[in-house]
Amino acid sequence: MTVSVWQADGKQPVREVDVLIVGAGIVGTAAAVFVRRHGRVPVITEMRDVAQGASGRNAGFMITGLDAYAISERTHHIWHELIAAHGVRFERIGSMLLAESETEA
Ligand SMILES: Cc1cc2nc3c(=O)[nH]c(=O)nc-3n(C[C@H](O)[C@H](O)[C@H](O)COP(=O)(O)OP(=O)(O)OC[C@H]3O[C@@H](n4cnc5c(N)ncnc54)[C@H](O)[C@@H]3O)c2cc1C
């Protein structure tokens, strides 16, 4: 692998971290929470800012997946715990899933 001249001189600051997480979207920040809960020290590197990717642009629905119901139910428990712990605004408004055919129903 070739490196630029400034990389080749070996004088760049090096910071050692316990656990490095790339990206401060919902996945990276959630990973940081769990890493912390396990007594490790996470550091997140983010090229823009917190939730500037998909996590800050989505529709905000907390719906359960059909293919992985058990895991999404578990995820909902975690979200509710975090919502309560951090005073996040949340409204339970329900959702309706319609089947277009007998097979889908
Ligand atoms: C229009 C839309 C609507 C959606 N609606 C819903 C919904 O209603 N309900 C739902 O549950 N899901 C919804 N989703 C999906 C949901 O938003 C995503 O699955 C989720 O936000 C993905 O999270 P993430 O942390 O993986 O990615 P992101 O939130 O995109 O985070 C990735 C982060 O990594 C950073 N990054 C990338 N590369 C680097 C790098 N090399 N160095 C440093 N940082 C880097 C980015 O800047 C970004 O901040 C929707 C998605 C979209 C696009």
C-alpha cells in the first residue's frame, strides 16, 4: 500500500482507544451504549455529526419487522428503556398493516 508523504514520516498523532466505533447513527450510538454497559470505553468517530445519516432522516416509525418479530420485539424493549431514561419524545399512535392478497394475509 502506498501512503502520502505526510503519512510516511510517522509523525502523525496516534490515539489508542479501547473500542472504536465508526459512525454516530443509531447503530453506532447504540453500540456505544452496549460497549459502555460492558465496562469498556467506546470512542465514536463521525465524519459529519450525530444522526446526520439515515438516523436523522427517517420517518421515525417504531414498527416490528415481520421476518424477525422476536428480535424487533426485544429491540422495542431496549428503545423504551432508553426513551424513559433520557426523556425522549415519543407517541404511541399505532400502525396498520394491510394485506393486498389472501396469500399476504
Ligand atoms: C427515508 C428513510 C426513512 C426511514 N424510515 C424508517 C422508519 O420509519 N423506521 C425505522 O426503524 N427505520 C427507518 N429507516 C431506516 C433507518 O433510518 C436506518 O436503518 C438507520 O437509521 C440506519 O442507522 P445506521 O446507524 O446504520 O446508519 P446512519 O444513521 O446512516 O449512520 C451512519 C453514520 O456513519 C457515518 N459515517 C459513514 N462513513 C463514515 C466514515 N468512514 N467515518 C466516519 N463516519 C462515517 C455517517 O456520517 C453517519 O452519520 C428509514 C431510512 C430512510 C433513508
